[in-house]
Amino acid sequence: MVSSEHTSRQFDAELEAVRARVLQMGGLVESQIKLAIESLTTGDEALMKRVIEDDHRVNAMEVEIDENCNHILVRRQPAAGDLRMIMTVIKTITDLERIGDEAQKISRMALLLTKRESLILPRYHEIKHAAELALNMLHNALDAFARLDIAAAARVVRQDEQVDEEFRAIMRYLITFMMEDPRTISTSLEILFVAKAIERIGDHAQNMAEYVVYMVKGRDVRHVTVEEIEREARE
């Protein structure tokens, strides 16, 4: 009996350690996005290169957490809620790694933009606003994961509509800009790649929020409407 309780406490500690590492990885990814946007808006090439070079840290954390999860699956053979938690972690770190890739992409585009001739460029105000929305989604998705809060997760899914609308507005603005001055086409396309990276960050944050609903409720809500997810959160 004592041995069984000890094993159970060890298992709980392992699960908690994995959850904590996911949140640490999330914090690193949040920092990468903030620095990428800062490097873009300030033209700080050293910061751009730092974001690009630091992507390996995100990748290493994904590998480490994934290996820890695999060890738990093999040694503990979790069931029910514990199994869902491990599966959620594995999926979540995949999305976090991809968000890290998007941050790196933003800094790569920022480096290209610094090499452009000094033409009149589209404003970065809209880009910065969209990035703030996507960052807020990511932060809230991580918070929902930490607190197992499906109501918060549902709000993240709803937020993705705002990020998508911001992307569409930026795309319309850039198309107009390119039509008015064809010399800016290459630059505008690079900024559009940045906007698309931000939109993808929102998509990954939405995925993470949907995994929280799965972890808590045991229901896969990846392909249902946001209204259905909100109903699920109320039940």
C-alpha cells in the first residue's frame, strides 16, 4: 500500500514537471515573438539575428518534453485523464515549436526589409496591432492550459476571428499600396509574409486552446464551430 502511494506521488510529480516545462517553453516562445516584432519595428539587426539563432532553444525544449512524455507513456501506461494530459502536452509543444518557427520567419523577413532601398514603406502599426492580438491569444491559451480552464480556452478560439480579420485588412492595405506604387511590390510581399506568420501564430494558439477542451472534457473540438465550443465550456 505504501509502495503504491509512493508510486502514485512519483507519477503525479512527473506529470506536474512536464506541465511546468510546457509553460516554460510557452514563455520562451512568447519572448521570441515579442523580440521578433520589436526587431521588425525598430530595424535592430542584432535583435533579428538573436531571434533567428535562439530558435534552437525552442526546438531543444520540444525534443526534451516529447522524450519525457514518451518515457511516461512507456513506464506508467497512463489512462483516462492522465493519458489525455500527456497527449495534450505532445500536441501543444508541436504548436509551440511551430510558433517559434513563425517568430524566426518574422525576423528573417525583417532582415530582408532592412536591405531594401529607402522607399516609402507601408506602416507597421497594423502589423504591431495584429501581433499584440496573437500574443494575447497565446498567453491566454497557456493560461487556460495551466488552469485547465475551458471557458478561457473557448475565448481564445473566439479571439482567432479578430486575428484573421486583421490579416485580411493588412492584405487589402498592402494590395492597394502595391497598386499605387509598383516599386514597393517586393517590400510589400515581405511584409505580407510577416502578417501571414502572425495569422499562423493565432491559428496555433487556437489549436492549443482546443487541446485544453479535449484534456478536460475528453472531446475533440478541432473541427466544430466556436459556438459549440462555448456551449461545451458552459456544460
